[in-house]
Amino acid sequence: MRWKTTIFLLVATVAVGAYISLYELRQPDPEQRQRLAQQILAIPSASVSDVMLEMPDRAVHLVRRDGVWRLLPEDARANNEAVEQLLMHISSLTAERLMTGSPEQPLELAAYGLASPSGKMTLTAGGASTTLLFGDATAVGNNRYAQVKGRADVAVISAGLF
């Protein structure tokens, strides 16, 4: 072999190695891809400053002030551990199943109890609000239908959160 061929093969090997290490190895594995595809919300719990929970029988409004959660309108101190635990569950909420409609055949929200939701939770983080609507319980299993307001897909989530 000539020295030019050797150098060319060395450069090609380094280029392929760089491509693999910089692009291919940084891709999520199949399990992580599946989990990310099922993720409904991705809000860091530390960035949430306001939580509004509206249920048929009551409404709860929580605001974080100086690292302490306050219950409004009474301005009473809330249980920080309970609120942080709720935020840990909701901030990276994943679906058991995600149902999507099509432009020709959209999902019928009334079939999932989402035309008039049985509850909703609004999280404010970084000035942006995200609302999660809670629908009916599923017929099988201990799950519930949910939808992020403004999205077309309907998720099946664990009823433990509700």
C-alpha cells in the first residue's frame, strides 16, 4: 500500500468513529424512546410556581413563595412535602396508552369524559400555563382518561394521580 492510501483509510476510520460517537451513541435506546413517546408532560417540578386544581366538589390554589407553598385565598402554609410529591408525579407524567385521532376521524372527547372534564389541574412554570384535563375512569383497570388542553390526543393515566 502507498502512504496516501493508508492516510485516506485512517481519516475515513476516524470520521466513521466520530460519527458513531457523536451521533449514534447519543440516541436514546428503544426503551427510552418508548417512554419519551408516552410522556404527556415534561415540566421540571422546581420551575412550577403555581398549581390550580379544580374538582367537582372543591378547588385548590397553591402558590410557591420563597420556596414555601401557600394555599390561597387563606394564604395558609401548605404541606410542602405533599405538594412536591404531587409535582414529582405530574411533572414527568407518562401515559399507559396514548390514543390519537386523524384529521379525517378525530377522537370523540365525550366518549372519554373529556367534553366536560371531571377535573382539571393547571400548572404554571416560567410564566407558561399547562392544563391537564381529567376524564372518566377506564372500563378496564384502575386508570383514567386525561388530555393536555390544546392537544388532540387522549392519554390513559394511572388513577392514583386523580
